[in-house]
Amino acid sequence: MEHPEFWNDSTKAQKVMKTASSLREQVVSWNSLKQQIYDLTELAKLEDESLRTDLEAEITKLESELEKRSFAAMLSGPYDHDAAILAIHAGAGGTDSQDWAEMLQRMYLRWIEDQGFTAEIVDTTPGEEAGIKSVTIAVGGAYAFGHLRSEKGVHRLVRLSPFDAAHRRHTSFALVEVLPQVSLEEANMDITPSDIKMDVFRSSGAGGQNVQKNATAVRLTHIPTGIVVTCQNERSQIQNREFAMGILRARLLELRQAEREEERAILRGEYTKAEWGSQIRSYVLHPYQMVKDHRTDFQVGNAQSVLDGDLDGFMGAYLKSASK
């Protein structure tokens, strides 16, 4: 940064500045924790019983902080530090599946709120009778993608259907997609403008005052790949287009990474096609309650707490498994 030619390439310079700032924050944070440990150790050496209660409380806080940092240390992927795009799509199961997709939306919104992240619903398609067919949520905050990448895959629900007159047990599926919100420079890709077809339309609403009078919703189609992205929240057409471009960029990045992984797997002789039915996690509400992740075998008996947003155990188990 002190090199005289550092600012000749402003894009590269800003990226370096951002990295340096992040590293500086980490160093300051770890030094602060180190100082706390040193201070507590010195107080403990005094062997003063009157300090025991306060020391135990401070040690508990330190243990909790170290646990959080151990979790954060596993977030070392190339895009783990980025904000995220979370998309949920109802799968097989009709109305039950659409209701399940909405239950997952509620679960993730609660988790996002508990983590102090921000959530903005940029596109949603309601179900015919209940629930949603799909929803796209922009999740803001440092390391949002690193936390959420464990959730990518098919989620399976087993319960007594509230939409079945005979109240029989149904199995529903929903697909969860998680993409990083990356800049053009970070993604290192060029998107040719002529490859994109843009359509504008009025945002769908509940009727009355909620119906958009102007065509602000945007649909982008990437002609070479056939990828379609829509954004239809309350923003202007320009803002919707900008965000839709961000989602398109993330989907193209995911496609490029998937192609590379597929090529490597074929060369290693390990390639197996991913099928819709290969769920990553099952949520059983009947005849017993249990949520189990099939990749890590981590499971919880209190299904309701998980549906209320208690996902840290599943995320931690996945990251530990992936880092081995």
C-alpha cells in the first residue's frame, strides 16, 4: 500500500485496501482477546475468593467467544466472507410442498434475525392455495454466505398433512439454493450485454394499493445458458435490474464452479449425477420428532426449535465435516 504505484490500478488497490482492513480488524480483535486472557490469569493468581464469582463469569464469556471464533475460523472459503443470496423452491408434494417452502422461509428469516444479519425479499411467487412456490432473499452481513452454504440442497419434511381431509402422513420436498453476492472484480468474469435479454413488468401484489402502477419488476435471461433471474420488490426498475444482475452473476459463478468440479470428478472417476431426491436433511414431525442431517449424521430431537431458527449445530457440524 505504501508503494508509489499502488493507486495506478484503482480497482486492484481498493480490493487490497478491503483485504488489509479485514485483516487489521482480525488482528486487533485477537490481540484484545489475548489481553483479556492475560488479565484474567493475573487476577486468578491472586487467589482471592472474593473475585471467584466475577472470574467464573468472565471465563464463561471467554469460552463462548472462543467457540464463536472457532466456528468463524472454519469459514475460509473464497467467498465465505461475502453476503449471500438464499433461494427456496417448492418441490414434489403440491400444496404441502409449497407450505413447506414457506416454513423454510420463516425458519431462515428467524435465523438471520438471531445472527444480526439483514434480510430483504427480492422476489417471491405465492402458491395457489397456500405457501410459496419460490422466494429469493438477499442476506446481508459479513460471512453470511460462509454460514449459509451448509444449507444448500434438498430439504425433506414428513408430517400429518393439514391439507389432507383424511389427515394422512405426507412427505414434502423443497430445494434451497445459496449463492455468494460477489462483485464483478471478485467473480473475475465478463458478461456480454448482448447475451442478456431484459423484460420489465409490474410487480405482483396482493391487490388494492399494493399493486405496482409502473413496470418496475425486471426479468433477465442469459441467452447462452438459459438462466432466468427476476427481481420485483418495491425498488425502482434501475435498482431491480442492478440486483438482478448481481443474482445472475452469482448463478453464472456457481455454474462455472460446478462445471470445474464435474470435470475434476470425472477425471478422478468419482462423478455421480446429483438427483433431486438426494436430500441433505430430513425434518420429521410424525410419528416422532427429529431433524437429521444426512451428510454429517448430526440430529436434534426438538424439531420445533430448529424450525424456529436454531440451525447453528447443523452448520457447525457441516463445516467441521467439510474441513476434514
